[in-house]
Amino acid sequence: MAPHVNDAVVTAIITQSLARVPARPGKTTVERVWQAFVSLQARRRQVEPLNIDLAAAEHYMYARYLAGASGDPTVKLAPTLYGLKKRVYFALGIEQRMATTHLPVLPPSHAVERWGQQGAVAGLADYTAVTGRPALNLGGAASAMLSEARRYN
């Protein structure tokens, strides 16, 4: 069973990570989100790899970045598909193949997936705000999502 995700803590982590990347002239929201994601990813890998709230925030930020950079609405499906793959790997006892560090892999979590989906929705809004176009670029994130899916095989 997955540890409990505290939504208030996840919100605070997201808010704080974005606040640490100041808005500067010429820097888009999508670029700020990418920098916040990189910071959260480093913190999770090096300091708190088993923190489920940090994992949820990292998933939010990555999905927000990917949707914001691509305008691809299918990014909203990526967290669920990732969670499904994780459930299969856990069921087969091969979850360590998904590890990005030497530490154990967190179990699958519907709450973490939900945060990823929320990030994708926010990212699609970012895409529209930055480009002035609707986020209907189907397949725009396909290459990145395929690369991520193959990473563990």
C-alpha cells in the first residue's frame, strides 16, 4: 500500500519551488516550471527519495512542464499510464528496474498520479498563455513520453 499523500504539503512544495525561480523578463512560465522541476528532481534523488509528497510535487511539475512545452493534451494520460506500468512492475517483483537511484522505488499511488494530471492541466493552460494558441497539439509530447516509457526496459 502506498504512503498517504498530504495535499497541503504537496501544494506548499510546488508553491515554494516556483517561488525560488524568479520571473525575469524574457523567461516564460514554462521555463520557470522546468527549472522548478529540475530542482525538485535533484532534491528527491539526493535528499528525500522516499518522500511521497515530494514525489507528487515532482510528478506535477514534470507533467506541467511537458504539457506546457508541447501543448499536447495527451500528457494528461501519462500519469495514469505510468502508474499502470508501475503496478505491473510491482506485481512482477521487478520494481527496482524503475529506480532512478540506488534506493527503493516508491509504490504506485493514485494520489501521485492525480497530482501529475493536475500538473498537465496547468501546463496546458501555460501553453495557451505563452503561445496564444489552444493546447491541441496532439502528439507534441509523444517522443518525450515514449523515451520515458522505454527508460526502464
